[in-house]
Amino acid sequence: MAELWKSLPSWVRNIVIPVLVLILAWNIIAFVFGVVGALLSILIKLLVVVGIAAAVVILVKKAARN
């Protein structure tokens, strides 16, 4: 691997490789934020559905008493 690295031209080692690493890191960070955002979105939607269901149950119980 060291021979391959040293055989690359200096412009590839100093410019191309760092740019590729930055692009890869950006894509990984975007993927992680996307997954976390999707999970949070699902969690919020689930909490809203549970809250609405709880409100419906409470209203039905109150209506059944009267």
C-alpha cells in the first residue's frame, strides 16, 4: 500500500485524495443525519397518534357516563 501511495503523483495525493475523503465524509454525515431525522419524524408522528387516541378514549368514556 505504501508503494502505491508513493507511486501516485503529488497532485493526486495533495488534492484529489483529500477532496474524495471530504466528499465521502459529507455523504456519511448526511446519511447519519437523514436516518436520525427520519427516526425522530416517526417518533413524533407516533406520539401524535397516541395522543389523539388517548383523547378519543377519554371523550368516549365521558360520553358513555352521560
